[in-house]
Amino acid sequence: MSLATLLGTEWPLVQAPMAGVQGSALAIAACRAGALGSLPAAMLSPQALRDELAAIRAATERPFNLNFFCHRLPATDAAAEARWRAALAPYHREYGIDPQAIPAGPGRRPFDEETAAIVETVRPRVVSFHFGLPPPALLQRVKALGALVMSSATTVAEARWLAAQGADIVIAQGLEAGGHRGHFLAEDLSGQCGLFALLPQVVRALDRPVLAAGGIADARGVAAAMALGAAGVQVGTAFLCAAEATTGPLHRRALLAADAPPTALTNLFTGRPARGLVNRLMRELGPLSALPPAFPLATAALAPLRAAAEAAGRTDFSPLWCGDNRSGCREAPAAEIVHELARGFPARG
Amino acid sequence: MSLATLLGTEWPLVQAPMAGVQGSALAIAACRAGALGSLPAAMLSPQALRDELAAIRAATERPFNLNFFCHRLPATDAAAEARWRAALAPYHREYGIDPQAIPAGPGRRPFDEETAAIVETVRPRVVSFHFGLPPPALLQRVKALGALVMSSATTVAEARWLAAQGADIVIAQGLEAGGHRGHFLAEDLSGQCGLFALLPQVVRALDRPVLAAGGIADARGVAAAMALGAAGVQVGTAFLCAAEATTGPLHRRALLAADAPPTALTNLFTGRPARGLVNRLMRELGPLSALPPAFPLATAALAPLRAAAEAAGRTDFSPLWCGDNRSGCREAPAAEIVHELARGFPARG
């Protein structure tokens, strides 16, 4: 069975879930255009998740992908939080922010009993996870619904682990990909590699469909991924400036700038490495730093800085998530972006 | 004109020059099989270079590529050399090596007046450089011969620079590639990215042929690179175990092992970052370290350690150059490897 048939879509094309820069509107538009739209749940409260799911169900009956992070929330660590706030203190002073007034707290929710119960009410065709898979009992609840389970691998070893644990589709996440790296078996980033090397090795190692992700920006990229043995592709960055995305105006401007800075992997914004355009915070603290507390606790102390800087028209403290190939970014309806990408699939029939 | 026509080969396929693991034999075999064979000159004395060139000319009249490094030799730095020898002292003691008896000196030669004069006697179809291009007067001597000039770019900015300086063909070197990174405009490795993102952006930025390099191991990889807009491909790792390569038996065994370690970028072996399989030295000193002296001065103090360890059957101190996709490595005549790769080019005619 082709992956598109399995997914119930026109093409084996997944609009990558991108927490913080999209909601149901982009997912709906991608689904209607023939792709698998994705709703990222990591930054949604249970009620917001229910509302977004209701919006999708009211708009389309097409299959969609519901995405969760499945990290474990770390214990609060007062010393780590104090270290992080001390590192940010000069910036807080610069913007007149009272650090005492900033609440600590996680910036991302993991998949849990409460969200599993919500999933059971909507029965999405696909449920995807980032950072591995949830604990077996929770995963079993998802699989019992008949949902296809997807997760990202950054190495062949992670791909094998996901397949052994029951993932139906594995996403080979090349080092080019924007946003959070999905690694979960090893913290060492040096074992991760570009899609050209990762994808064919994951395809060879597994007996199930592999989605290619990272650096795919247009029909040529889709064709190349399919030539390397992918069953389909997952594309994020090309949708960041879509009309239906909620990407803010400063982030959009940065993505579309002719002289945009390069990207780098940084753990400053959440505590885990993620790829984004280099900005002031990354330059001044170093993009990969021992200063932030454990994921996802880094976000809280940055939130008022980000808000104050953005109000002044600056992206100095904003996560500007972006893959290494932003040439597909354009301000257009998501349907146009889907159709452009879909030209890269081999002709059917 | 197609790139194969320009190169005078059957396919737009370049056997990557790999100093230290190949000489004229692999270049000749690749040329005879219809690819552009390459002779790496970086580790050859002028006389050895003359001998290798004579061997090629005696064996084939087909076009070939003569490759040089074009670094500037650093001033000797006694403090840096002492620091490096202190870091290696425990290993020297372990192997009973007298550090006083180790001569210092460069491990790689740059292109210079003497080698330029040798090039003028052989007039190769292609001359390629690594680490940018030589000074304008030397480059002009090469171009005056009618040779096609190639060099590697690790970023779009480097690709534009090479084209502006007169490179006829630019190699987009994805982060997956084995051996030395070719960067020359910026030392910061974080701006470099995988081939999937780099290649289409370099193709779009230039008005001349772009070769794809990094992670291409088989016909599927060739087809994918061509789909992304490459005019041809350069492949190294897949030739490392070819019958005609001079890769040592321990290096070959490591490349073909089912449980090979991952690769990493390391500057320990020469002073510049290069990709190879992780081994003891990389694990114990950290693959990217402030300890080694400037390129190419790191090699000297390691040479007797490497020799002693290899004599004992160990690769603890050997550079095990390897790209991120070693699935194409096999012990076969180079012609077989060329023909397998060539199946990935679009059918002609």
C-alpha cells in the first residue's frame, strides 16, 4: 500500500507540526490541499487542544496528524533556574524587567493521561511524537485507537528503536531540519548527520515507511528524497510564511530577508537543541550553552524579554526556528505550497 | 555543454581526491571506467608527484583531476608544538616513544611555485583545490594552461566567492562528506549544513556547474543529487575500499565493520576539521580541541604513535577518514563502483 493510501491523503506529504507558529488553520489548509496537515499540541493547554481539534473537525473530515512532545518534565532545580536568571540579568536590566515577577514553569507540555483521553475522543488518523515515544501504557492507548504512530529518528539506532517499539512510520530527521532535534537515545549531537546520509541508511534498516525531513523546500527536494528511498516527505520551513501560519511578523521578515543570518542549533530558548536563525542571544551566550536549565524550563525567564524586545521591533530574544533551506518560504496560501511540493512526487498511474 | 562533455568523461562523476589513501592507481582505474579520476598531491613530494603523474600518463590518455591543498603554511610556533606534545605525552610514554626524537614539520604541502611548474608540464584537464584557491598569480598560471579549475564550497557565500575568483566548477561539499572540510571564509563550523540544503542553494546562486559531494554512496544518491540540480557528483568514501586504493587494512576493516562507530569532525590529526570514524584519540581528547597546533602541523607528533599503534593492530591514533554514509564501501575494483554509481545518472539521448 502506498504511504498516501495509508495516510488517506492525495500525496505522501506531511505538513510538519510546528508548535508556536501554527494552529488548526494551517493544518486544515494543508489537509484540504491534499497533504497531511498537523496540529502541534506541545504548547496547548488541554482546553486549547480541545478547541483546536473541534475547529479541525468542523472544517474538514480529512485525516490529520496530531503531534505531541513526549519528554519527561524535569524536577524543578532552583540552582539551575538561578544560574539561568543570572545569565539573563543584564538583559532583564536593559529592558527594565523585574526578574522576581517572572513565574517559573515549563514552556512545553508532554503527552500525558489527560491528553491521551482527548486523543481518544477525536481518533486522529495519525499521532506523531517528538523525542521518542511516550511510556508503553500511553502509547498502547494511542495504538488501540487504530491511529498510525510516527516519530522522528536522528540516527539509524533511533530509527531501529522506534520501529521495535511500534512506530508505524519513522521520520528520518536530517540535520538540516528546523526546530527541535528529535533525538532521544543520545545527547551527543555529533552522531547526527545530514539527510543525504541519514535517509538511505534508515530506509535500508527498516521494514516500514520512512518520511524524509530536513532541507526539503521545493519539488526538486521532494524528488530527491523519493530517489533516496523515502516513502514520503515532511516539510516545515516552507510553510512558516504561509498565510495560515501564525508565525509573527518579525519572524516572517527574518525568514524572507535576502541577507538572513545562517541558522545554528541552540538550546537557549527551551533547554534542548533546536535549529533557528542566529540572533543576538545566540551570538552573545553561544548557541549551545551550559547556562539554560533542563528542557523545557528555559522558556519562562526569556518570555518577558522576548515580548519586550518584539514590542520594540527586535528579534534579539525570539526563537527564529528555521531549517537550513529557507528558499521555499513564501507568503502564499498553504495550498499553493502543497501543490508546488507535490510536483516532486513521481507521476502516478 | 554537459558537464561530462566539459570534463571529457563518460559521466559527470568525479572520484574524490583522498590524500593518504590513494595514488595514481585509483585515479587511473576511475578514468578508465569513465569517471574523472583524481590524484591528490597534498602529501606528495615534488618528485613523488612527478612519478605519479608519469604513471597516469603511461596508463591512460583520459582526462584526470590533479588536486592540491592551498593553505598557507603557518609560522612555526614552539609554544603550540610544546602544548600539543604535552597533551600526547601520556600516549608517547604508553608506546615508549621518545618525543625528543620526533621531527616537527608540516604534514601537508600547499600548492606553490614548484608544483605549479610541474602542473605546466602535464597540463591536466582539471585542477582542483581544497581550502579556497591559491594566490591570484598562481591561479592564473593554472588557468593559462586551459585547465578547468574546481574548488569546494561549504556555504553559499564560499560558492559565490569561488565563482567570482574564477573557479569553473564549484563543489558543494555537504556536511556529510568525509575528510577535510573545505571551508576558507569562516572558521565557524556551525554555518555549514547538509547537502540537501546546501546543494540547491548553491545551484541557484551560481551560473556554472555545481558538483554535489557528501553522503552520496550509490546510484540512488547520484539520482537524488541530480534531482536537486547538480551537474554531476564527487564521491570519495565509496572508493575507500576499492582494490586500487591504498587505504590500509585496519582502516578498511573499520569502514566495513557492521558495528563501526559514528563519524565526527575532528581537528586532532592535522589541525583542521575533517570527518572520520570516532576512535580513541578523538574520544579521549575530544574531537574538536584547542590542543593541536595550526594546520598542518599537528601530524608530526602523532606520526610515530600512529605507526606504533597500527603495528599493534590498533587504530587508536589513525585518522579513519570517512563520510557519513559508508554504505557504498566495498572491496571491489573501482570500475565496478563507478558503474554502480553511474546507474544513477539520467539516461542520455
